Amino acid sequence: MDSKMIINSLRENRKPYGGNDLLTEFDIPIEELVPGMICPTCQTPTMKEKFNSWMCEQCYTFDGNAHIDTLVDYCFIIDQYISVAQAQWFMQISSISLTHQLLTNLKLPQVETEKGLMYDLSPLITSNFMTKKEVKSALAELFK
Ligand SMILES: [Zn+2]
């Protein structure tokens, strides 16, 4: 995973969901974003895959929904659409195939763009998306 390439791919043609580009508005360079799944307890971006879920390496909190929260943040802050490589970088997942499975597992719509195949994250924001329980069982399914 080449994070420099990923960051470069995010410099232009971003469309954050809802139309507010906070990074531009607050003049925050994209390279200053710290990627990683945020722990709901200690707020550090150190959640990693562990025992069919995500575990914080700092405080050992488990959260089977950490990837959803992270993708929702991405959708609002960076772009409504995400590639597998961008998702792997932003969530700091160990393998590209696990990242691919994760996005497929969420049944996100796939969109062919000039940048290649992207996943539309907007269903994560709407109320008819999976419940937290459904997300957890889908995640457990993935690690079998
Ligand atoms: Zn933590």
C-alpha cells in the first residue's frame, strides 16, 4: 500500500457527501489526515482486526462497527466514493483482499468511474442501512 499514491489520488475530484468540503473550508491538507479506525473509547485510530472483530491496540476495546463509522467519516469528509486501495489506506487494514471482501460484504453499490471501480458509501448514511447487529454478523461472516 503506497500511501503517497493514495493521497495524490485524493487531491482532486473529491465530492464529500452533503456537499460541504470541510478540508478545503478549513484549509486542511489531505496529507495531514491520520488514517485508521478510531476507537470509540480512547479516540485513537488504532483499531485492528482481531477475533472476528476490530480491537483497539491501545485500550483493547472491541467494536464490530468501527469500519462503518470510519467509512461514514470518509463519506462526509473526503468523498462519497471510495476505491478498495483508498479504503485499505483509510482503515489501515492489513490486506487488500480483506478490504475488498469488507466492501462487498456491506453490499455497497459499485460504480465504474474514470478512476476505476469505486464503492458508493452513501447507503451507510441512510436509515435503511443494516442495523448494528446485522453489521456485526456480516463482519463475523467475513472472518470465517
Ligand atoms: Zn482505544
